[in-house]
Amino acid sequence: EVQLVTSGGDLVQPGGSLILSCVGSRFIFSADWMSWVRQAPGRGLEWVAVMNRDSSEKYYVDSVKGRFTVSRDNAKTSMFLQMNSLRAEDTAVYFCVRNGATGTVDYWGQGTLVTVSS
Amino acid sequence: DVVVTQSPVSLPVTLGQPAFISCRSSQSLVHSDGNTYMNWFHQRPGQSPRRLIYQVSKRDSGVPDRFSGSGSGTDFTLKISRVEAEDVGIYYCMEGLRWPWTFGQGTTVEIK
């Protein structure tokens, strides 16, 4: 079955930076769009960013535009989320997600916790 | 952006009884390709979400047939025909029409 292993979550001060990583396996990584979805503690799900197969298309939710950058390395079956100028409201579990097909996401990683606090 | 309104927020149900969760979108989810992109996910405490339904009514492999999705345009429903203990948790709908995709607020299903 598809596996998505997410890492990189940590405690970081407001204004700081962090990079999250996601390694995919048991599927053809280069064939799929990939997304990041986050969930603040005790809250619902929020889609953050998506990227197409060759990184030529990237879309972000307004609240992270200009601060977060999504990228991927298909040779290493990996996706990354560079997060800069972090704010307290970015505190959440971040999930790496495979899009799989148009209009949907099918497999979710285990999530990694990012805490922004002084 | 598409706004998705999900109800109810909390749904206490009796084992063996049906449960219904509703999602309404601010605009039609019919894509130019003719498909309608409404999804349903289930999240148990401490776990990642799991997809149950995509394209309104297509059930994922391994999802029990007591789960069904219906609807069209802007109004959608997830039905659990006979609730079992393992069905507790939070259910989310998600539209996949255009970026940024949006989730409903979530419905917490608990056993009475």
C-alpha cells in the first residue's frame, strides 16, 4: 500500500523557519500531484498547498502565500514544505497527502507537529 | 473560494441506527469535465484521516457498504445505514473543484 512518511516538525519561535519532508513509497511518485494539509490542535482540516508532477504548477491557501514554498524531488520520491516567517497560527499537525486523481486526495501520511511559540 | 458548510457539528447516534451528515457548497461542484468533486473522510482520534467516498458516491476499497454518499450540484449527504462502534470519530467533507480546496467544519459522531 502507498506509504507517506512525514518528518521535520519541531518547536520554532515566531518569525522562524522550518522545512518539512515527505518521502513516498510503493507508488510511482512522479506520476501524482501532491499536497500538504494541516490541522491545528483540536481544529478541523485545512488544505495548505498543492504541486503538480513536474513542479510547474503550485497553489497555496492565501494565509501562507509568500511565506511557504512547496517543492519536490521525484528522483528521491520526496516532497518538501519550506515554511518561513512562521506565526503562532501556523501551529498544527502537517499531513503529506497524495492527490491520486482529479478533485481528490487519497492517501495521507502520519503527520508531523509544528509548534510556533516563544 | 468555495465555502463548504457541514452539519451537524455533533451527532449522537444509537448503535444500529442510521446517521446522516450534510454538506452544502457555495457553488456547484460540477467540474467542466462533467464530474462532481465532493469527498468524504473519517478521522479517528490520534489518526490521520481516511478517505471513504470520492466523486460524491464512489466508495473506496475496503470501506463497508453501510457508508454511502449522495447529492448533486451544491448539496451532498453521507449516510451510515447502521452505525457501528468503530464508526465514531470526526467526518469531513471536502470539495475538490478548484484551489484552494476546502473542507467542511467536521461532524463528530459519538455513540449515545
